[in-house]
Amino acid sequence: QVQLVESGGGLVQPGGSLGLSCAVSGSIFSIKLMAWFRQSPGKQRELVARITSGGSTTYTDSVKGRFIISRDNAKKTVYLQMNSLKPEDTAVYYCYADFFSSDVWGQGTQVTVSS
């Protein structure tokens, strides 16, 4: 069974940086795209950033210039480097992977930005 194993997250002060990683566990043929979503209390889950197998990236407007998504195809891992963090970035961050014929979500990791 294919799973996404997330790591990173935690508590950081405003203006600080944090990195998340998400590795695909299990046997897969290929990955179409990987992405990070986030959800804060009372709000819908939203796309933060995504990256295709070819390396094309997309970011939600609120994180452009601050977050960087990248992937290591050999390691089947996607990363999210978060810089200049703001309190409004506080949320549970979820990894997502599209394998063409199926998709999988990670379990989520909490990111809290607070002084």
C-alpha cells in the first residue's frame, strides 16, 4: 500500500523559516504531481503549492516569494521550504500525490507561527 510519510513542522516565530518533507512509501510506477495543501480551523483545505513531474510549480498568491516547493524524483520526495512565516500560515499542512490512476494524502503535520 502506498503511503505518504511527512516530516517537519512545529512551532516557529513570525519571520522564521521551517521545512517540510514528504516521502512516498511503497511501490509506484510514476508520479504525476505532488503538492502541499493546508487547512486551518474553520477554513477549507487550500492548495499551497504543487510541482509536476517535469518540475513546473504553482503557488497560491499568499505564499508566492516566501515558500519554495521542490522534489527529488529519485527519492520520491517533495519538500516545502517556508520562509518569512506569518501567523496566518498557521495550519495543518497535508502532502498530496497524484499517481495518474490514484491519489494519496499524507496524515498532516501542524505548523504554528506564533511569538
